[in-house]
Amino acid sequence: MIISRRAFLLSGVALAGGLSAVPAFAATPEEDYVHKLGTDVLALAKGGHRGDKALQRRFAALLNRYINIPGVANFALGAQRSNLPAGDKGMFYDLVSNYAAALFVWFVADFQGTDLAITGSADQGKLTTVDSKIVGTGEQLRWRVSGSPGALRIVDCSVKGVWLSIAMRKMFEDTLNASKGDFKPLYAKLREADTW
């Protein structure tokens, strides 16, 4: 694991103070959580290629372990959240998960690095934003993490400088406005991810 700037500074302060034992890495729980997810993403991406449907299913399973998919999906729905048919919620969350996984597979070449370096983090109210970079490709990823240690979840991620929830919110809003609130065209749009 690459040492974060925070760990580097802490090590320098400890050495200047004459301490004999300095921890190699003093990451926050949120940074550790993101690094674990990043390590798993890189392992999955290794040797993968765009259009690999088996890889897409594996990414969906991985993202469901780390990401609060219902939270991301509900945020992306915005004001339309209350109009989502109650009986469709499970299917809708599965479609959003599959859509997010398809994005990871679409950009799979950018995830083929050797490690995820944590480059910093900042608390923002109830969320912590963790900045990272893929060693080998230089691809920068940002993660918003919520929860307490032992119960952390990713609530958003930025790939190619675009936050997933914001991109989905625009697409959801445009589709639902065009369909006058009918969710079926939105479900169809999400299913298009299987054709990428």
C-alpha cells in the first residue's frame, strides 16, 4: 500500500520527536475501507475487457458489498423518489447496481493498475470524501463514505471526474420528464447497460 500524505507527515513528526517506533501507515477507517474496495476492484479488473458480461456480474456483486446502492439510487431519483412504485424498488435497485457495474466494465482498462493509492481525505459533515489514484494508470477516483467504523458504506464515487449519483440524477430526471413520470422507460434505459 502507498503511504498517504497524512501518514507521511505523521511519520515525519514522530521521527522529529525522537520516537523509536513509527507505524508504517496511519490510515483512517474510511481510507482503509476505500483501499480494500480499490484492491478488490483492481483484482477484478486485471485482464478484463469491455463488454465482458461475466465480469459485469462480478462487479455488481462487489459493488453491492461496499456501496449503499439504494441510497445512491434514491438520491439520483431526487423529487421523483416518492413516485417510485413500491413493488418495483427491489428491481430498480438491481438495475442501478447493474448499471454502475456496467460503467466499471466500460472503463475497465483504466482500473488495471497495481494498487490504489490513498492521496487524502476530508470530513464533510456526516460524509468523508476519500481521494485516491490508481498506481499504474494514474486514474483519479473520489469516494464519499458514510457510517461508523465497522459499518461503513460508499455512498457515491467519482470516475473520470463525474460523480455517479449526479450523472444518474440527470439521466433519471430527463427520462422521467420525457415519460411524464412513467418509470418503465427509465427501467428500459437502465437495462441498456447490458448492451454496452
